[in-house]
Amino acid sequence: MAMYNPSHPGRIIRQRLIEDEDGHKISSVASVAEQIGCHRNTLNRVINGSASVTPEMALALEKLNAGSAEFWLSMQANYDLFQLRHSQGAA
């Protein structure tokens, strides 16, 4: 089975809600954080890959039509599993 390094979901959040395809800012982290009901620092850590998308955040993203909660949680689980396998030398 081929292994690939899946993107952290924070990267996708940045691409869908913070920046456009060319990397131009379309919204602020603070604005998106307010819309999904979390602290700006929390969202910033997720976007930078140092924190995980929680079920609560996944539901809030779903309400913004940014993808289903299942999509976000599946992406986080895939990322976490790859990181664990890689750290244990299985990748």
C-alpha cells in the first residue's frame, strides 16, 4: 500500500476560508474564528498545523458550508494516523 503524507486540515481551512487560490487574503483568522465560535488563537494553531480540528469545530465548519463535519474529522484522523505511523517507523 502506497503511503502519502496527507495535508493537515488546517491547510484546507486556510485555502477555503482565509485565502483565495492565489494566496490573497479573503477573510481574517479573527473573523472566521468568530463565525465558528472559537478563539482566534485556537483557529490559528489549527491553520498552522499545531492543533487538531475538534468535533465541535467540524460541526461549526459544516454550518459555514465549508464541508461536512465528517470530511473534517476524517481528514484529521487520516493526518493523525499517518503521523503516528511515521513516528513509529511504519511509513
